[in-house]
Amino acid sequence: MKATKEQLIDFLERAVLIPVENHYQATDIIRRKIRGTRMRLKKKPGVRLA
């Protein structure tokens, strides 16, 4: 399966990051880590998500 970086980021947003972030038991630490993950994924031009 071939996917672009943008497609992988969109998938992670919909399938993982948003549901976890909005979970009723998610703590501030979890939300902070999710924000950090988003920043890292969107910043680095050569990110590999293998």
C-alpha cells in the first residue's frame, strides 16, 4: 500500500489521535503528548511512518 505523508497523518488523526484525545479518561499528560505528536508529524519533511 502506497500512501503520502498527508494521507498517513489524516488517518492517524481520524483513527487514533482524535478518539484518544476526546476520550473521557484522557488526562492532560495524554493530551500534551498528542499535541507533541501532531507537531512532530507536521514539522519534519522526511518523516518515515513505517
